[in-house]
Amino acid sequence: MPSCRNSCKAVSIIFAVAIFGICLWSAVLPIPPSYSADTARGGDRTEIKSQAVDEEFVIGRIKSVSSASIDQQLLNRTGMVSRHQIADVEMLEGRYRGATFIVPNEITDNPSYNVAIKPGQEVILSVVTSGNGRPEVNIADYRREHPLLWLLAAFLGVFLLFGGRQALKSLAGLTICIALILLVLLPLSLKGVNPLLTAVLICFGSTIATMLFSAGLSRKALSAIAGTVGGVIIAGIASTLVIHTAPLIGLSSEEAQILRSTMISQPPAFYSGLLAAGMLIGALGVIMDVGISVSSSIWEVSRTNRSLSVHDLYKSGMNVGRDIMGTMTTTLVLAYTGTALPLLLLAAQIPSTKLFNLDLVATEITAALAGSLGLVCTIPLTAYIAARLMSRRRRTQTAAVASKEALHIQHDTQSMRNIV
């Protein structure tokens, strides 16, 4: 037992050092000239860097706000309804901290662009400094940090209360997963590195980290890792084949189009790879859940009944896997469906022939089905590997055969000595 714990600690240290090295490498990797954000298509230079330097986002507080009045001139000219407000805003941070600015606020008939303000409210301000040094201040968005922090605190409190020490290990694995995405995948993708290849490596690293922190260096963790990696590979192959044969270009979302036009000027293959990377990461969590569930069930069964064979343990794992297969597949499909509800409302007005051939709809369907395929394949893979690793009868029979062979050798040796 001590040697197993020491091995687990050694593996954890080596893995942590490897993760730190990857993060450091992604941070210092230079941006290739062809991938630079300063160079746009056609050789024209964009001013993204200068805009990023001149514009900053700070927190401000609304001190007072006037009543809204309709812009009659805009209404008569375009038919658009826009209400105009004047607010006194105090800067709470930045170079103009403590200063008060008079800021206009427009409330249009499109709620997605509106920021409803009231005295005492904190908002995000956009501060753009022009060439003459005079700042131009605008209300950019609501400040949403406090509700999110309260929700995070509630989650952590409940998680640690019911999870105990195991919850701390799970949080450590989750932290590594998030760090790999934020510190490796995003920086390398912005620097032009193949996002699909990076996502595959991140999926492997996240799986190993999560399983080791959850189950330690054990047969249960090893079988869960093997099954999860196999399921992720199958999901990745399936999604990549559909992306290239359909084809799906990866530019169906507004965010991808903005990214291509402003920051990353890359060939279409980069964005299709980015699409496949998103599908892999989106399915990874559910696939890991299935892998560890099947592996844990076989582990408990093998501890309860030490006489079960590999076939018996595999059958038990498959029975558990079949029970969770339907619910997990439903979970994955509903997760993608929930994020695409506006799309579904639009789809209700489109003929089915056109609907299923839309890039955006086909992308969501591919993500759900490829993830579900990887999830289903994870169950037999994990069950078989866990059964092979955890069957005590098999290990006992192997040990008995080895013992008999040793006794035969010892007997033959003794016989030779007697003859001599």
C-alpha cells in the first residue's frame, strides 16, 4: 500500500510538471507572421493592437440618470424608436478613478443592445482615449460579477459539504481541466496551432488528471482512463469524418465569423478543426462520467465477490452501462438542444429539406450524435478493460499455475540432487 501511494504521488508530480511545462510553452510560443492579428487579408493592416491599447473597460457607478425621451428625429427619419438618457457616472477604477463623466445612454426597440440603468447601479464602461487625450465614455454592459460569485460560492460550499476530501480531489482535477483550456488551447489556437490536435492532447490530459485525482493510481482509474480515451477517439473520428464529408466549415456561428474577420486570418481547415475541437471538449465530460461509473461499479462488484470471472464482471459492467446509457445520451442531446433553443424556434418555420442541410443545424446534430456515439462505445471498452484488470479469479488462477510450476521445478531439482 505505501509503495502504491508513493507511485501515485510520483505520477501526480510528474503530471503536474508536464502540465506546467505545456502551459509555459504555450505562453512563450511566438506568433507566426502569417498568423499575426496585425495582418489581414489582402495585405491591409488592421489596428487591432492599437485599439486594444486605446480602449479599456472599467467599472463605474451610476450617480444619477435623467428620464428617457424619445428621439423624435430618428423616429421620423427611420421609424426606429430610441429613447435617450443622460447619466452621471463615477469611475471606480482605471486612470480616471474618482472622476465623474456625463454619459449618454440609448434605449432602442432591440433589447439585446440595451442597458437599463438606475442610480447606484454598477456598470461596465468603455473608455476610448482619442488622439487629443480626451476620453470618450460609453456604457458597455451590466456588471454581472457579484451574482456569479455568489452562485460559485454556493456551489463550492454544497460541493465540499457533501463531498468531503473527495470533493477537494475532484476540484483539483476540474481546475487542471479549466487551466488546460484557458492556458493551452486558447493561446495556441490564437497563435495558429492546429486546434483539433491541441484539443485531443487536452482531452487526454484532462482525463488523466480527473481520474487520478478521483480514484488515485488504481485499476479503477486506469480502466476508466482507457475507456474514456477510446470513447473520445471514436467521437473525434466520427465528428471529423462528418465535418469533412458534409462539409461543415465551422463558420456558421456569429462568433466564429467575427473571430475570422478581426483576429485570426486562417484557411478554412483551421475553423473546421476548431469546430471538431469544440465537439470533443463538449462531449468529454459526459464520456468521463460514463467511464468512471462503469469502472467503479465493476470495482465494487469485484470486491464483494472475489470469485467472479472476467466474463461475469464484464456482464455486470454492461448491465450498469445499459442503465446509464439512455440517460447520459439524453443528457448530452439535451445539453446541445438547450443551447440551440433560438435556433429551434427559427427552424420551426423552415422546410425540413432546407433545415437539415443548414450548416448551423447540421453542426449541432453532428456534435450531439458524435458525442453520443463516443459515450456508447465507452461503456463496452471500459467494462472489458476493467473486467480484465479487476478479476481476482483470473489473478488467483495465474498465481496458482505459477505456484504449481514452481513446485514442479523444486521437486525436479530435489530429485536430481537425490540421484546425484
